[in-house]
Amino acid sequence: MISRFKFPAQSDLRARLASSNSSTRLTAALLALTLVILLWSNIGPKDRLTWFLEVAPVLIALPLLTYTRYSFPLTPLLYTLIFIHAVILMIGGHYTYAEVPAGFWLQDMFDLQRNHYDRLGHLAQGFVPAILAREILLRQTTLIPGKMLFFIVTSICLAFSAFYEIIEWWTALLYGGTADAFLATQGDVWDTQWDMFLALLGAISAQLLLRNLHNRQLAELRPIKHS
């Protein structure tokens, strides 16, 4: 049942105004940091084609999020997660996923067979879109927090991950061997399955770990619907 709107008390108005100002400062800081890291990422990348393919989501999201900042502002949590995901993409684009130094460091430390930085990227590919899908569905549909929302968000993230694997396949067909760094399979025949599985884990983990915080921040944007 959707709760009735109540005119907020003066103290509540002050709290919401302070929260809004804090959110504005946060988004401005995240935007500035993103632009700085994007500039660094674009300076002498390992492979220019791979850089563009990896960073393309950031180049699309930046103007879109800027354009919708006031017409459809997102929660601070979601802006922060999008920033973290963008950083992962921009670092991967600069070095290529198979050659990110931090991945080599972990590979040596744990005696791994490959650079696992791309695993982090695919985990984020489920983790971050899960909160994005959850936010849009809660704000723009009649769905309420619960099992059905959890299932739909998880399904969306898994479908997106599968579609991204199709994009990688199309890229390989189009560019041939020059797209190997973008695919980042590193000789793993199960790489595609691992990518989708990690996205699935990310989507489930995000909803389990962040739903309470997300609900609280959503409540500051508009009332949350409860059954």
C-alpha cells in the first residue's frame, strides 16, 4: 500500500535540504574525478581500439547522467557505484584487462594462472546495474521491495551480461585478432560462462548487501512503496 503524503515538518525540510546539498557536492566531486581519470586513461593506452571499446560505456553514461541530473537525480549510492564501475572500466581500457598491474600483483601473490582483473569487471557488471535497475523499477513502476523485484532485477542483470557477451562476439567477428585484448579470455575456454556467473553473483550480492541503504536513500527522493 502506498503511504499518504504528509507535509514534512520544518526540521525534516532542513534535513532534506542538507541532504540535497551534500548529494550535489558528491556528484560534482565524482564527475570531476571521473574526468581526470578518463583523461589519464586516454593518455598512451596499451591499445587504442581496446581503450575505446572498454571506455565506451563511460563515454555514453557521462553526458546522459549530466543531462538527467536535475530531471531524474539518482541516489548518492548509485552515483558512487557508477563512478567505481567507471574507474574499473577506465583502468582496464588503459592497460587492457589482461595487463592491469594490480591483477598481476594478485596473480603473483596467489600463484594464479591468469590476470583476474577482468573478473572484477564482470562482478561489477552485475553489482552496479542491479542497483540501477532496482532504482528505476522502484521509482517508475508499481513494483515494491520483495521477492518479485529481486527476481526481475537479477534477471535484467543476467540478460545484460549475456548481451554483453554477444557484443564481444560481434566485435571479434568485426575486428578479428585485433579484438583479442577486448575479449580478454586469456586462453580460458570457460571465460564467457565465468563472466556471466560473476555478473549473476554481483547482482545477487548488491541486492542483499545494499537494499536497506538503498531504500533509505530512495525514501529521501520519494516515498518507498510497501506491501
